[in-house]
Amino acid sequence: MKKIAVFLVSSLLAASAFAGELEDSVKADYDEHLGALWDHFHRNPELSTVEVETAKRMATELRTAGFDVTEGVGGTGVVAMMENGNGPLVMMRADMDGLPVEEASGLPNASTATQMSPLSGKVEHVMHACGHDVHITSLVGTARQMAARKDEWSGTLMLIAQPAEEAIGGAAMMREDGIWERFGQPDYALALHVSSENVAGQVNVIEGSPYAGVDTVDIIIHGVGAHGASPHRGKDPIVLGSQIVLALQTLVSRELAPRSAGVVTVGAFHSGTKHNIISDRAHLQLTVRNTSLETRDLLLNGIKRIAENMGRAAGLPEDKLPEVIVSENPSPPMINTASLARRLKIAWSEDMGESRVVSIPTKTMVAEDFPSFVMDPDIPTVYWAVGGTPQKDFDREMAGGEQVPSHHSPLFKISPEPSVRTGVESTVVALLELMGD
Ligand SMILES: [Zn+2]
Ligand SMILES: [Zn+2]
């Protein structure tokens, strides 16, 4: 008994000594380098697939930290490797892209940047409105910590700066460019997102699905055009489309098990040209979201069944039934490896303090393209959140004051220092847990 107690006390002391030392070291690096680096990235955001200057700066930073860096992987992607003896290959990813949003955060370093968007073909305002500037700054902090701690771990560390996450495709682009074949397939894959919904300084990790899977679906409704005064001569695609929109609402409310998560949103409904013309076509555009492949099948099959059979009910012939087109590039749900999530949660609780580690389930069905890295083949993975909003801002909102701005809003504003520091601390603790001696 005595021996165990002594061991426990000494290991706790060691853990807290490590925790304090890591916290101080990351704080010192924030003051000396990372704070200014975040400021630079925040002032200079770039749009998806054209993160050219951001990628260059990331390559320079990671090379300076002592990593072997390759640029231009899957477009503007950067891969930084550090080999340090025998052990697992562990990958940590940070996404680099900003959004076409005009910043109105009121921050002193608010972005005034504009850039030609390859997606819209127009010059757009650009803002780091999702906090990816925190991710890349944290990745540099992690690189500097891990390089300074080479005697505390062994294995191979792969740090990735990924393009075009917001466009859902950058991860797949890096896979298509042979990232695993060229640099090795990781034994573990890690990623984090700063979250305005979590308290600054906290780590939020769950065992289930932190991000939803998404499919983009188009429904083309073929009608028969007619004069608006002669509805009996046509087949009105607006009426049929409206019936389909309402019938789709029953998929989540009546067919999906109530404890499973799913979303069917009809985001666009286009039809018609004029008051008195019955159109011959309607086009519905949907986003369909899931947290499991079973739900995905249920929703996609249900949409097809409802659209076609509503067409039959409207009296359309078999060759004129509504067409349901599912986009070829679905994003699967992000599902954490439960045992690994538990293991890292324990490590974070021990090394960062239990009060800083929470498991708050995700409320929204926002998607991520990280699953492209970790599915097919399956790689054990954990994706966690780092809080970015000071408690006082939540208190203000609770008291009926100004709301905490959400991601992608022009008002988006997280606290950089606790976000970046917690990003670095949590990543270093996770890497040392997986690669530590
Ligand atoms: Zn985003
Ligand atoms: Zn994001």
C-alpha cells in the first residue's frame, strides 16, 4: 500500500511539474513569437485553394523549427516531417484557409484583405472568420515545442498545413497527391478546431462524432408548362416541389430514430419566370447531414423515395419523375476513435488539470473534411475543440447582453492568447502521450 501511495504521489508531482513547465514554456513562446504570428495571419487571410502566402510562411516557420518541409502537396498544402528514432508515425493537421467575409469584429488587427476568389471569379473580402489562424499558429507552436523536447519522445512527427477545408476538399486533394505514399501512413491522426462555443482555455473532447457528414443533393422536378389561367393543361412543378419540401420534413421527424442526428435542409427552390406562367421545371438544392453511415443511407434513400413517389402521386409518367442527384463528393461524418479519445482525455486531465477538460456534445451539424484523411484506410483518430470565448462573454450573453458571435460571422472574435496556448498545450500533451518515452 505504502509503495503504491508513494508512487502515486511522485507521479502526480511529476505530472504537475510537467504541466507547469509546459504551460510556462508555451506562454513564453506566445509572448516572444506566437502572438505576433497570430496577428500576422489574422491580418492576412487567404481564400480556399489560394493560401499561397500563408503556405509559404508556414513552410518557413516549420523549417526554422527544424522540420523537413515539402510544399505544394495537394495544391498549397505543406507537409513537415521530423524523424526521431523508433516509434509511431503521428500526424497533426491544421487548416489554413479564410472565408469570403468582410470583417466587422472591431479587433485592432481586423482584416482589410481582399482576394480574387477562384470559386466565385470575383474579388472578395477575406477574413479568418472560422479561426483557422489559431490552428496554424498553434501548429507552429507545437513544432517548436516538439523540436525542443526531442529527448522526451521518439517516432516520426508529421505536421500538415492543409488548404481548402472550408471548400470541403483540401484533405482529399492532399490524399490524391499521394501524401501517405510519399511521407508514410500515420498510425494516429489528430486535429483540433478552436470553438467560439467553448470557454477559452478549455479542451472539449467527445467519444462520438464532433462533425457531421454532408451530402449535397439536387432535385430536378419536370413539370408541364401552361398558361397560369389554365392549370388543368399543365403539371405545376411549384406545387409538386412544395409538396416534396413538406414531405421531406417527415424524414427526420418520423423516420429517423429520435436519438439519432440528421438534417434535411432545402436551401434553394428555383422555378418560374412570371406571374401567369406555369413553369415546366423546378430545382431544389438540399444539404443533407448525418453522424453515421446508416443515417446517411436512410436519408438519401428517403429523399429519392419521397421525390419519385410524390411525382407519381401528381400523375407524372415514369419517365418524367423527379430526378434526385447526389453529389459525387460526399464528406463522411467525423467519428472519434472512442478508446483513443478516452486515453487523450485522461492525459489532458492529468497534464492540464481536470477543470480544463470537458466533454460537451456538439449541438450543430457542421461538417469537416478531415475524415478524408482518416477513412479508407481507417486511422485511429481524435478531433477535439479548443475553447476560444472568455467566460465573461458567455455571462454577458446569459444576462441578455450582446450574443457571442458564431463562426463564419463578420463579428467572429475569439481570444487569441488562451486559444493558441491551449491549442499548443493540448497538442503537445497528446503527442507526448502517443510518442513519449
Ligand atoms: Zn468554417
Ligand atoms: Zn473551420
